[in-house]
Amino acid sequence: MLFTVSLFAMATNSADPNPLQIAVYWGQNGNEGTLADACSSGLYAYVMVSFLSTFGKGQTPALSLAGHCDPSSGDCKAFSSDITTCQSVGVKVLLSLGGGAGSYGLSSTTDAQSVATYLWGNYLGGNSSSRPLGHAVLDGIDFDIETGESAHYDELATFLSQYSARGKKKVYLTAAPQCPYPDASLAPALKTGLFDNVWVQFYNNPECEYPGGDLLGAWNTWTSSVRVSGGFYLGVPGAGSFLPPT
């Protein structure tokens, strides 16, 4: 398969004219093909470049893109053309924060503001001279926070949302919480109502995954408890069989 990290298919969203959109995480498997490959497949509405796995608490932010490129050498800037190609065919490209491994977290409101400023200048509409993915302007930021620490991510979301009014285009915010509700890391952030889409991870949690868990019950809890402007997606692994065809 081309993509093996995670796949998120939207099950329902009355506010969206196209309820069959798919989103995918890209960047953690060196054999998955290029970012341009993902977009040219015609399968995806969203691609999350994953992950910015080091940020906050005074650390120098750093990308981790498996075997795709070496951020320290600057060769990840080559993906700028892939990003613009994706956007030219209508695919939104976001940078995903966190992941299952890495060193990240926010220590204060000031720290959250500093990270937001960094993201704006280096990945979104700013004009930093050291943009890790080149000059292409990403469409937004995805929160895949899995450390169990929830402090100040609501403030980070608020600061990022304010850039939508300052820039020439909207800054999309998405999140990938675990399916047990409320999520240990993202509950305060999701309460802000600032997120466009939420792709709930319905795997690695026996109590709410398929088979055996109460997937439908968890889905209903999420969709009735969290307000989003876009929609909810059913998060499933990108490889192997997860749900039956009917």
C-alpha cells in the first residue's frame, strides 16, 4: 500500500456538500510514496504532514518525517513544490503537531503564544527565512497530542485561530483525539469550538474500537458533545481490515 500510517474517512457531516472526503497522515513511512503522490491519487481531501514532534517548553521545534528527508540539512524544503501541487488540485495540506513519540508540550500561556508565532512564521502565512518545508503556505495545523498533558493547547488553538483574520486565507484547525471521551490531551482545546474537523482515532482503544468495543456509542458521544465547523471523521488504520464493507 502507498499509505500505511493512518486513514480517516468521514462518515457523516450535514454541513459539508461532499460527505465522502478522506484524510490521511503522511510522513512516517519512508515507503509510502511522495507527498505529491498522495495528492495526485485523487483520494484525499486533506493530507497531514506528520509530525512536528518537538516543540514547546523552551525546545527548538523540529520535524520528524521518517526517511523522507533530513530536516537538519534543510532538504525538507524540497516539499514546497509538492505542497503547492496538492493545493492546486484542491487538497488541503496541514502540519500535524505531536504524534505518539517525541518531545513536546506547553508550559505556559507565553509558551503557547511562542509556538503559535513560530508556526505562523515558519509554516503558515509568515515570512521566516528558515521555513523547514520551504516557502509554500500550509493550510493549517493538526493537533495529534498523545502525551496526556492538556494544559495550554486551548490557548494554542485560540492564538492560531486569530491568524485567520490577519492573513489572506483561513487557518484550518483539526484534531485527532483518542476515542474514549473526553480525550486526556485535547479535551480543553476541543471545548473552544475552534476546530474545523475532528478525526477520532477508533483504534488502540478496546472499549470503543471495532470489533468488540462500543464504536457507535463512542461516535454518538463525540458528535453530540463537541462542536466543530466542518465534520467528524472515523479514524481507522491505513493498512489491514478494520470495518466490514456493510
